Amino acid sequence: MKPLIPIMLFCLIIGVLLGSGCSTPTPPITPTPTQTTSQSTTAPTSTIPPPTTSPVPSLTPGPTVTVPAGFDTNVGITWNDVTRTIFIQYNGGMSQILLQRIDVRITTATKRVLIYSKTNEEGQISTGDIFKIQGDRGVNRVEVTVTINGISYKIVDTIVLFK
């Protein structure tokens, strides 16, 4: 009976070590569309790519994404009507360790686009960080995108109206 106890203890320790693994759920991986081209055996033709045009900024909010469970990120938006200042504050969340980047995009009523980013290299993003951005009179669209584990999620897309 005595030789059985160390064997059972050894098996229990091995089982705990093998089962401990990573306990953080991984976010779903979004497939990236790929473009395939085929070449014909007929006479070669030259293809001229269409001219690239920058899209006109939209003031209409679009859809947002819910971050997977366990990767919650809290961002608050406030504003000052007198100074037309928009404040975007990072309030932390369960994903703080995995958070790599915060992107804030403001599209003003005059179609001016302001983009601010903060990366988490060497701990640059911390709870309480505030983006302070000057808006314009009228409609201002606020978009906040966070990158967690290499995947970007648009978590805020709203309108701030200054009269």
C-alpha cells in the first residue's frame, strides 16, 4: 500500500500540471478574405487599376462589436458644450493586460477627421488615460477601436452634438 501512495501523488501532480494550461479564453479568429487571380492563355492584356479615391467621411454611426467574454474594455465619453471639447477616457477592464492599442477617430461636422492612437508598448496605456479632442459646432462622430491580442474591435461609434 505504501508504494502506491507516491505513485498516486506523482500522477496527481502530473495531472494538475497538464490541466493547468492557459485559463484565458482566446477571442474568435476572424478569417481574412483572400483574393485569387487567374491568368488566361489568350493574348495578354494590360490591366490598369482603378484610381484610388479617399472615401468621404461619414457622420452616420455604424455597427459596433461586442468584445468576447473575458476581454471587456471600458471606455467613457464625456464632453464640454462650452469649449466643444470631447473627452474619451480609458477606464480599464479585464483585457487590460492584453490591450495593445486604442484608436480614437473623430469626424467633425466640417468633415475633418482627427485620429489619435495610443499603444501599450512599455505600459503606455493605463486606467484613467484621457484623450482630449477639440470638436466642431454641429455633429461630431466619435469612434473608438481597441486592439486586443492582435484583433481590432470597434467598441464605440456615437454622435456628440455641439450647438
